[in-house]
Amino acid sequence: MAPKSPPPAKPEPLSKPLTFEVARVSQPTLHTSFTAWREVIAQNFPELVQAAETGLSVACQLLIRDVTNCSALVLVDQPSAGKTIAINFFDDIEGITYSSDTFTPASFVSNAATVAKEKLPKLDLLPRIRRKMFLVRDMATIFSARDDDLMKNLGILTRVLDGEGLSTDTGIHGRRALRGDYVFMMLAASTPIPPRVWKVMGTFGQRLFFLGLHLKRKTKDDLTRQIKDTSYKKKEAECRDFTRDLLFTLWNRYPEGVEWDKAKDPDSCLDIIAQCALLLARLRGQVFVYKERWEGEDKDFGHTVPSVEHESRINQCLYNIARGHALAMGRQNIGEEDMHLIVSLTLDSAPGHRAPIFHELIRRGGELKTEDVEALLRCSNPTALKELKTFCILDLCEDYQGDAFEPSTHVRLKDDLRWFLGEECRNLLHLPSPSEVKNDPLPF
């Protein structure tokens, strides 16, 4: 009689479904309001108020029960601009934040070859950051990777930012899966994003939002005062303490989370968010523009078929950030006070030169010429022509002269985006009226 064959190995079970929960945290040292917290940030680091406020809005989404998408915000500016300081405000808040100075997307669900499979769950990052805000002080380890590694890293990051976990299949450990509610928020920092990174992010579908600090260069007197100021670390510590107290106050106020009543959100604010979603989808569109040549002669510009993401995800993400900001301020409905942050975030999340060009387009009343772009970017005429051509291809602008892209080109903003030229938008961005705009462009 032939021996019985062993029973087939059972597949590794998927993780048990996880449900919404709010971390249990200590009572704050001092119950703190949003207004008091903001005053402390403004007194100590006035240039970082918007960055800190946006980071707080990202964190507070963890309290809203129907938020199922991860929100990832990257603070962007030149080295030593203060990005790390803003992130430090949120560091080491037990139960709410988790920080890492370096990480790789492969660590979300580990497949380390030198570790036995049964010990891998202890290495997985995803369970440790679940229902927390993940702090990453430098994204350079991801953005500066070689093209193949960059594709792999951003592919994994894109998947986990869906908030549904991650499944991997490798030749070393086979299938490993963490599935269910793995929502987390992310606050990171980076120097200006290279063009190749924007291109790869556009391929996968962009999940990251960006906020520029737009810090002015310091004068000699500013640098002298900075040397004499010996209370830098005390200032940072005070901001950290108030941030911890505010988050502990909110987490104790809403121990079971918040059931958001969307019917109470005013249509006027929802309309602004929708306008921003429509704009950002086009601003982040992928298209390659090139100069055609035939028999040694330059012809008009050619381009690939543009790829523009659908607006629904952007709309939902911006709405969630607005709700996080409202909740931080003590409200359970969005309002006009939340819209400045949304508009700023929309414009700064545009890739490359598109953000400063669109800022300048608004500042100048919806019309731009090639010489304006040349002055703004300090670039050549062909480069300025190419940038304006891109704006027209992505349906952001239209040619205003009739004959497309002569040596001096004049474009204007599309009619369905002209809300951004109105008084409401200009007030939110604190811009002067077009008649007050000087000839010199702003130094974005």
C-alpha cells in the first residue's frame, strides 16, 4: 500500500480585519486650544506657522471615523530652511506619532533574507505606524535612489498610502500579507523634488501632497540676531510641549473618534475644494513637450498624449485635510477658516516650475507672456515657450494671440479656472489686486 502523501500546506492567512480605533493617551499637562497653540508657534517660529498648522491638520484626520485614505504631506524647501524643526514639533507624542530618521518602503512588510519567516512580523513597520502619524525627516533616501529602485520604492509607497495594507510575494519567504485597516498619516521633509521623481510619481498615480515654506533669505542683521539668540532649543521645546498638549487634549475629547456630519459642511467651501481638485489634477498632468525638427529646420512644439489623473481622489484628500484643520480648531464642520490652507496646498503640490508659474499667473490677473516667465524662472526664451506650451496642452491656459507660440507668446487662464483670479481666492492667498502688481515677478 502506497504511503499517504502529506496534506498540502495551508496558505498563510490574511491578517484579521482591523477596525477604527483611537489611541488611548495620557491627559495633557495643560488643556490647550488651537488659538493658544498657534500663538506659541507664531511667537517662536513665525515662518513655520503654516507648516505646523498643516501638519496638525494631517494628524487630526486620525480622529475622523470615515477617513479611509492615508494623507501624506511633504514639506519642501532648500536645506536648513526649517523643515525638520516643524516636524520636531510632533516628535515623540506617545500613541499619536512615530518617527524614523531613515526608512525604506520595503520595511512596511519585511522580507529580510537573513531573518526567519516566523520572526518577520516583529520587523514590519506597517503595524507600528497604524493609526499614527509617521514622521520622516528626510525623504532623500527614497527620492535620490537609482531609477529602478525609485520605481520600486514609490510603487510600494503608493500602495500603502491606500490604507489597505500590503501583500508581497518573494522567492525568499513566499507570500506575506497585512490586509485591512492600515490607515496612517505621514509628515515628511525634502529638498526640492527632482523632475525624474515627479515623472515616476505621475506614472503610479500621485499620493503625496507638498507644501513649500517659501522662506525669505535672511539679511545680515537677521543672521546677527540669530547668533545672539541662545534660546533656540528652548523655543523648539516649548512648541513641542504645546503641540503634545493640544493633541492629547483632542484625543481625550474624542476618545471614540468623530462621526462627521457632512450635511453641515457649507456648499461654498465644498465648491472651493472642488475648484482646487480640478486645478491640481491638471497641474500634475504628465506630458512630454519637445521641439520638432524636419530637414534641419526647427518646427513647432510636439508633445506626447497628456495623462491627467481623475479629480475624485484629490477632492477627497483635500476635503479630509480641511476636516482635520476644522477639528483642530474645535469645529465639526469645515468653514472659510480652513480654505487658505487648501488653496496653498493645491498650488504647492504642482510639479517643478508649474507652481511658481501658476502663482505668477494669478498675480498678474490670469495673463502671462514669455518674457514674464523668462524673468520669473531666469530662463531662456525657448524654455519659457515650452513651459507655456505645457500649460496650454494640460488645458490650464489658452493662447491669447491667435498664432500659437511666436517668439513672444501671450496666454490666459482657461475660463473654468478663473475663480482663482477672483477676490475670494486672492484674499485667501493674501495677494494684491492685479493693478498693484509690480513688473518684477515674485521670487518663488
